[in-house]
Amino acid sequence: MVAPEPPLERWFEALDEHMARSAAFFAGQPVVADLTGVADKAALAVLEALDGLFARGLRVVGVEGVEARRLSGTRWQGLPAMRNGRDVALERKVDEPEPTPAAPSAAPAQPPPKSPRPSLLIEEPVRSGQSIVFRDGDVTIVGPVASGAEVIAGGSIHVYGPLRGRAIAGARTGGSARIFCRKLEAELVAVAGLYKTADNWGAHVHGRAAQIHRDHDALIVSAFD
């Protein structure tokens, strides 16, 4: 997690000094940018922060503290807006008025036929550096996902092999999506905006067959056996 703050020039100077002292600190690591500190500043501050991180070779996989619409039409469009699954408080739901029922018609309209849920099947390993993006539905991978690879699905993700990269599910279907894998060794997993990294789910789950799902505002990582 990095959290750019104004003035950005001074913040990036400090980041450059840190990276010079610890060149491998961010190497190959997924980074979530907390943009809370710049989101209410000048309109370009958010883009300047993200561009500055990209210019330094940081692998930004998601953002916090900024609405997705702020990134619309930019190179960062589609970057997941995330919240950490460990530290998110339950949101209070706003009461909404009940909709007024429509007057009954003489003959009930027939519902349109349901179209089959789209899915993507990948029958080969996903190599390091590859990015699989399928926002229309589920993604099924018959094989491993390598470290440094990325899978983003509109629905659920099924990996019949080791999951070592980043898996982001629920981009379209929301909290009903899940991630399943035969061996959990991922760098980052996320469902509908909640994410966890390998440091957060514990050694008792790491390396085992697992599923990841969202329960209200908590991201649950559990082993099958």
C-alpha cells in the first residue's frame, strides 16, 4: 500500500530515496494506491500520482479513496477501486422508499428468455506478465497462474492449478463472485473491491486448495481440506 500526499513532488522525492536504499522493496509486488490524500485536490492530482507510480515501475493493481468515475477516459480506466477486507467497517444502509406498484395489466408480460452466462475457458498456463481480462462473466483456467500474472473476471475465477499471481473477481457480478484454486500461492486476491494479500490469510491456508468469497464487508479466505 502506498499513499501519495501533497505536495506530490516532495512525496515522490521521499519515495525515490526509499527505493534507492531498498531497490528490491517493490520489485514484483502488487501495489494498491490509497489516493485519499489527493482525491480532493486538483483534478489532475489523482492522475499525476498514478502516473508517477507507474513511471517508477510500481505495479499498481488497484486504488482506494477515489471513485472509479474519476479515472474514466484515462489510461487508468478499469483499475479496480478496492477496500481492504480486514479493516472495513459495515456500512449503514440508507432507508429507501418502497416503490409504488404498477397497475396490473390485462395480460402479464412474459419475461424475456435468460441468456446463458458467458464464460471464458483457458486451457493453457497463464505466464508471468500476462493479463487475462474478461469482464462479461466467469474465467476458468485449466492449469497454473504464474507469479506476476493477472486474472480479472466479471464473475468468478476457477483455477485448476496453483494460483501464484493476482486474481480479481466480481468486476461485474459483485459480491456473489468467488475465487477457487487448487493451490493458493497468490500475491493478491480480490472480490468486488475487497482485497487481501498473501500476508493476510495465514500459513494455515497458503499452499492449499482454497476458495475466496465476500461476506458482507469481509473477505473470507478458507481452505477446502
